[in-house]
Amino acid sequence: MEEKKYRHRIHELFSEEVLQKIWEIQRDPNISNNNEKVRQILFLLKDLGFTEIGPGTNRLTVRNKDYVFKIALDNYGVRDNWTEFDYSQELQPYVTKTYECNGIVAVAEYVNLMTQDEFIESKQNIRNILEILSKDYLFCDMGTISKNFTNFGYRNNDEIVILDYGYIYPLDRKIMYCTKCGNALKWNNDYSKLVCARCGKLFDPIEVRDRMWKDEKDFVQHARDDGKKIKIKIC
């Protein structure tokens, strides 16, 4: 039986020198502003065939041909890259596929970005997806409120997908309770807040997540090899 050969797109497009420089920019204590990190990384990549898609809070997203590359700007970005790599397969077909990761860079499928008008027209379909995910996961920044429209896209077959899912966690039902009256929590209609079914108290999903959150040192437990160890997934 012929052995499968895997492509290392990170190593194909990022030399060890470039990865090392990105790592140094990410860790530089003299750069406290991620916008400055974005500027320096884009300058580093300017002749390597990448097109900027845009920066987020903790990651810079660029494109090369039919793939998206998410570059971590800090430890939180490293954590988000590993989260998406770890959960990509089990969350299909509702999220973009993440094929490869070394912490510093994650490689994902490229899909069509959703416009604000398309987002408004697709809200019910998005809520249907979130209803399915909410049975097993707690998530943040995926609700159908206007600021989240850039977090959704669609494949060429019009299948809606979530683009950024670094803030998704296996659901621990023991923490899904109201701190005021102890009753169970449920999602509001747009999946932006959790609400107590009895007293109506609202909770930000991050508040609930923090009840199970581990020490910050665990944020980058996968980055122990400083981004040099690459994992590849067939999706």
C-alpha cells in the first residue's frame, strides 16, 4: 500500500528564518501594540506572495492562493490557532477546515467572505447552526449581532461556515447556572448572551467560560516547541 505524502504548507511558504522572525515579533516585550506587530509581519511577508485579509484582536489573517494563514500575534493567538486545529474536524461542516498548525501559524481553507447584507439575510440559518453547536459547546463571538458579521462566510456550495472559532469550548453543564438564583442558563435568541430561565439575569459567555478556565499558563500548552513542531490534519 502506497504511503500517503503530506504537504507542509507552512514550511513550503515560511522559511525557518521567517518563522523565527515572526516568533521574535510576537514575543518582543518592546512591542505592546498588536497593530505594530501586524505592520512588521506584513513587511516581512511583502515579497512572499501573501495577500492581507485583515487583523483580528490576536491574529493576522493572510491568503496565499486557496489557503488562509492565521498568524498569532500573542499567546492568545497561539491558543486560538491550536483550538481551531484541535476542534476543526469534529465541528464540520459548520466551521472552516484547519489543516495544519505549529502554534505561530495555522493553515485553513479559504471561503467566500460574507457581506453585511448577506449576514442579515442569513441570520436564521446561522442561528440554526448555533443551536446545533450549543448542545455540546460553549462559544463566544458567534452570535447573530451586527459586530459579528465578519466572522461568517460560505463555501462555493453556499454552505455557511464560521471563520473564527478560537473561543469554543466543550460544554460543562455543571457551570451553566445562574449565580443569582441557581437556575439553569439558556441562550438568548441571537446567541450573544446566556440568560437565566427563572430570574432573567444576563451573562456574557466569557463570564461563564471563566468558571472553568484554567491557569493562563495552559493557554499555550501546545506551543512548547516554539512553533517548530507542525501538526497536519486531513479534513
